[in-house]
Amino acid sequence: MEIFKNNKTYEFMSKRISFLSLSSFLIIFSLVLIFTKGLNFGIDFSGGTLIQIKYIQEAPIKKIRAILNSNKDYKNSSMSQFGSKEEIVIRIAKSSQDLSVDIGDKITALLKSTGNFEVRRVDMVGPKVGNQLRQTGLIALFLSLIVILIYVSFRFEVRFAIASIIALLHDVIIALGMICLFRIEVNLDILAAILTILGYSLNDTIIVFDRIREGITTQKESNLEKLVNMCVSKTLSRTTLTSLTTFFVVVTLFLFGGEIINGFAFTLLVGVIVGTYSSIFIAASFLVQLKFSIKDFKDKEALKLKRKKEKDDMRAMYEQGRI
Amino acid sequence: MKILNYRFVVFLFCIFFGIFLSLPSFFQDLGGKKISLGLDLQGGLHMLLGVNTPEAVNSKMKSIATSIKYFTQKEDILIEELKINDNVVNFLVLDSDEISKVNEMLNEIKGIDIKTSKDLYYTITLTQEQIDLTKEQSVLQAVETIRNRLDQFGLSEPNVMRQGEEDIVVQLPGIKNSKDEQKARDLISKPANLELMAVDENRADEVYSMTKEDAAEYGNIILEQNDNSYTKYLVKEIPILTGRQIVDAQVAFDQSNQPIITFVLNSSGARIFGDFTAKNIGKRLAVVLDGKVYSAPNINERIGGGSGQISGGFSLDEASNIAIALRSGALDASVKMLEKRSVGPSLGADSIKAALFALIAGFLLVIFFMIYYYGYAGIISVIALITNIFIIVSVMAIFGATLTLPGMAGIVLTVGMAVDANVIINERIRELLKQGISISQSIENGYSKALRAILDANITTLLVAIILYAYGTGPIKGFAVTISIGILASMITAILGTHGIYDSLLSKINSSKNFRRWFGIV
């Protein structure tokens, strides 16, 4: 079976302005969401206590809310269904440092009258840890970007690196925007998902760039737009195929993986879709937009080759005892 | 015909070892190294504790003051105003002839700065080096003590590790309900600071009218009784003995069959105790545990032998907890809870079920799709994919890694990404075949051209995973580990493994020339 004919070249670059505009719109939309609505930080980052309770019958949310609201310590707690009608999650902004007092135990004692239930999970994160996690999370994100920038500049060229970073930021910002829009709770697993998107989208972009790099040295085409069209078209079936298989897996994870990894799977789902789109339509467009010069790249490669040849010659002469 | 080429042989080895080493993990009752389930999957308690290191410095100062007091009393040196304030010990030597003796004693204590004013008034502080050392030791000691206590508590596989400067990670997979959890938390948090202190009999009657500051004037502190905060005692701030000198502690029963705790002091402790009781007959001795007076019996005679007891209306559980805590040593500094995650066993089981189902369903989808799209080449890719999973599992087992929920998601994701290398290679081969290049050349060139792209793409992902590992905590680390192993495994299986299979089958492909069946080309 084949999805795309290998020998066909699609005219991606002539439409790049419309793709770039669409992306700009999505990015601005996402940024507005992030800065107005804000991310819904879970207890991993904001600190607090989370209690997951499963009732034998349907969880009496109204009753629970009434009980907790009447207690001054838990007035601002929020509760919501979790996966099924029997299961709920209660979130409390408080945490306790004292090992002998446990908010989870206190809440269960308060809720004794609401029916038969089982406490399935109690997570408590102190404010210090939350701050630390947020900080290390940002450091990890920042370091990843720098490492990518260095590696890609080293293996390709600076403009490839910049274009791939822009494509990455594009994916991450839009993913964050979707997380905002759907009020996904941002915990450590979402951070992991974002970093995975980073890796995934980069993977995709680099495969395309590798083709362009190869095309520059093997093809006679000196028009950048035409060359990029050719190379992106050639990788089209690979990009779609890989995205499709990854998509299969992530969708099953999203649908059947259970409530706890739902947010994680959702973020990945968005990431796979946006990542695929950006590596086909955005990354290479930026390369063209950045006025990447085939001639310069070729000259540089030629110079590298020349230097290497000179070195080899010198070595050969040295080994033959001429110097 | 070259069926056995080196790539194929290496690949066969990978398959063999992958299956062999991952068997214990799939069938958990088999012996050998296996993947253990993380707390989020099997249920249990995870805690991050912070050590209050300043307290350790404080208690170090206290012990210095105790030894000054003991020495001067033994040598009959008269001192006054022995006090601790903000980690500074002050005292006044009354007789200037005894300065040399005092200096000699102080010189034997390591890590202190000594200042004197008018030769007689001493100010003693810890050197910065000593403060750092004391803090460091208090964390190490806390790890050791908590580990000891949990070992004696009888839980399965408690795991206590230091994290960073002052934090400690405690993992208890054996905890299944909130009652057990409460017990474990109590045991860990108990400072178990036993102090034997002298009651200031001269001012004992004034205790109820005194403030903290008044008491401090005389070098005293006011302590409450353990079970009745209205009963107060005025005791000398500097203890005679501390729990450090305890070598054993056990639960026993008194005449009325109430649980009590008996303890045995080491030889130097026994000597100090004997000396003190001999000199203070008729006065009271307060038995203080974690800042509360449990009893204050009269000293009727010199107590030799170095043993004593604590009574105070304990329940049996309480008494045995205190005995364990005293035996395994006091915490120099208290610990506070920074993070706690407890997962009930039923939730863990549900999570495994859901993630496993997603893993299998996703995997089957990918398998069907690959075979449908690529024909025989798809089957070869699927073989590589399955081997890939075995390799991930076996490598994780070798390193004794724990499988967490994000880790499982990581495996699911690697399956999706591992297909990638195969897809890149297959697409290249198809492309070359269409250009009319011979089969053997297409395969060779396809691999060599795909190699660069696969390497560049995977190395960057690997770099991100390494950063994730370095800066992540707990579950994130598990995720980074599985992804890294998955990437490396996929490179072995896709680049080496499938190439080996093609090499072995080359003559067959050559004779059939059916590209549709072999590579799915229409």
C-alpha cells in the first residue's frame, strides 16, 4: 500500500505564507489563553493535597461539598468526578508539614457519614517542593532547547537549528494553549509529555532537514524553494506513516489508559498532531524564510572537504617521508 | 547463500537474551532479576522528608554544655551562669586559678571557637566548619535512624534514601491502609530524644508563677507533663544524660501490668548516672522524652548498673514504638513532611490493567497497519518491534529499575517511535527500488542513507531524555529511563536486526522479484 506517490512534488513553499499565518494565529491564540486564563497548575507545582475516593454507589458530591464547605479549614477545596460516577477527587490548597497529622485522614473522618467509600490515593505536596519542581521543570525545558540548538548547529547549520527551535516552540506553545483551553491539570506528567513532544517534534523535523541536507549536496537544483518542496515531498510518506502509528498508540492510551494518564495522553495527542503539521509545513518554511543560502552551504561543505583533503594529503606526504 | 551473516547472528543473540532476561519480569514468581512495580502500580507510601538541620546544631551545643557541666562538677570547679543562647554557650569561672584546668578541658572539644572577656567569662561558639559537619551528619544520621526504625517495624522492602542536601526519600510498598500509614509516620517522626534532667528543687514551688524568661535567668526551663499540660516542672536546662548513651531499650510491664520502657546505658552513661544520683539523694530526677516530662521520681539512693525505666500510661503500641525509636537512636534533628503520595493497592491494580490494555491494543494496531502497508517488510519490522519490547524489559530488569505508570506510558510511546526507524528504512528501500536499482543495492543504500537520519533524530531525543533524567524526580525519571532504553534498543533492532534479516533472505527476494508482496509497492 502507498499513501503518497514518491515521484510527485507538492508545492508546499509557494503556500508557506498561508501556513505561517495559520500558525501565527494559533500561537497568538494560545499565548492569549495562557496569559489570560492561565495554566491550571495541579498540586505537583502549586502545592496542596489531593484525595481520590471511590464510593460503592454514586459519589454524593453535593453532600461532600456541603460538609467540607462548612469546615473553615477546607472551605476552598474543590471536588470533581474522576473517570466514573463513583469516583471523585478532592483538591485542597493546604498541606501539612507535621508527620503525625494527615489531612487525608482528617477528611476521611469528616466524610464518614456520606456512605461507604475507599480512599484510593492521597497526594500531598508542600509549597517548597512545588516551587522546586517548577524551577527544575523550567530548567529542564530550557536546557533541552540549548542542547538541541548546539547539536543541530553542529550537525547541520545555524539556520537549521533556529528553524527547528522555532518549530519546537510552535508545537510546545500550541500544546500549552490546548492544555489551557481544556483545563487540563498541569502536573509532573504533563511536563514529561511536553518534553516528549519536544523530542518527537524534533525527531520529525530532523528527518525532513536531513533530506534537505542530502538534497543540497546531491541535487543540482539551486532554487531553495524548489529543492525544499522536493525534499519535503519525499519525506511525506514517512512523516505521515510514523505519525499515524504513534497516533494509534497515543489514541488508545487516551481512550483506554485510565483517568490518571488521561491528561498525559491528551497532551501527547495534541503534540503528535501539531508536531506532524509543523515538520511538514512550518520548519522548512522557516528555513526558506530565514533566507538559507544553498550556495553558501555548498561552499562551506566544499571548503570542509578541501580542508580534509589537504590534511589527508599532508598525512600521506608525511607517511611517505617527504616532510 | 549467506543465511548466517554477522548482523543476523547478533540479532538472534539479542532476541535470545531479550526473551531469557525478561522472563522473570513477565512471570513474577520466577527467580532472577526482574522489574519491580513502582508504588503507583502496586500501592504504597512515598514520602519526601526534610531534616531540620539547625536543630542538630542546637543539640550539639547542648551536649557541649552538658560535658562542661559534668567536668566542672567532677573537678569541683565553680562556675556560674552556664547558659545556651542562639547557639552560644556562656559561663563564668569564679576562681581565676582554675582557668588553666578549664582551658585544658575546652581544648579537648573539637570544632569550637573560644572567646573570653576579662579572662573569666567564656563565650563558646561552633566553627562554621563544625556547623556544616553537624548538619551533614544529622542528615546521614536521620537516614540511618529512619532505616533502622522501619527495619524493626517489620515492613517489607522499606527504601530510605538521601536526596539532595537535606531531604530524605522514604518508600514503603508494604503500606496498604491509612492505619498502617499512620503507624509508620508516627514511628518515623518520633524524635525519641530522651533526656534525664535535674529538677531545680530550690525554686520548684515557683514554677507556676514563672515565665520562660524568669526560668532562663537561673539556667532553667519549664516543661509540661506528657499527659497533663497543667502539671509543670522546673528543670535545669542542661541535661545530665541524653539518649545517645542508651545501648538498649525494651518494653516491660510494671506491677500493675502497665507497659513501661526499660533502658540500659553505656558505661560512661552509667558512671555519670551513678555519680549524679549519689550526689542528689532526696532530689527529683525528671525523665524527659521529646520535651515532655514522663515521670519525676525521687532519688532514694545511688543508682548504679546504668539502667532505668520510663513509665507514663503508654498503650502497648506506643511503648513498643518508643522502645524501637530509643534503640535505633534519636533523631538529632526533627523531620518534616515535604511531599507525600500514597496509593491504595486497588488503584494500582486498576492502573496496571488500563495501561496494559492500552499497550496491547496500541501495539496490535501498529502491527496490523505495518503488515498491511509494507507486506513482508512489515512482518520483518514487527519482529524488530517485538524484540524491542523484550530488550527494554530485560535491560530494565538488569538494572533493577522500577516500572511506574509514566514508565509504562514511556514504553507505549517507544513502540510508536520505534516503528519510525523501520519506516524510514523501508521508505528508502522502496524509493531506490522504484528507481530501478537492484534489490541488494537498494537494501544496502537504503540502510546507509537512512542511518544518518535515524542517528541524528535519535541522538537529539536521547539528549532530551538525559536532561529529563537529570532534572526530573521520581516518576519522570522512570519515564526518561524507559524512553532512553527504548531509543537505544530500537536502533539495534532496526539498524542491525532487520538488515540482518534482509541479508539472510536476499536470495529469496531476488528470485521472487515480487515487490508488492515484499515491500508493499503497488
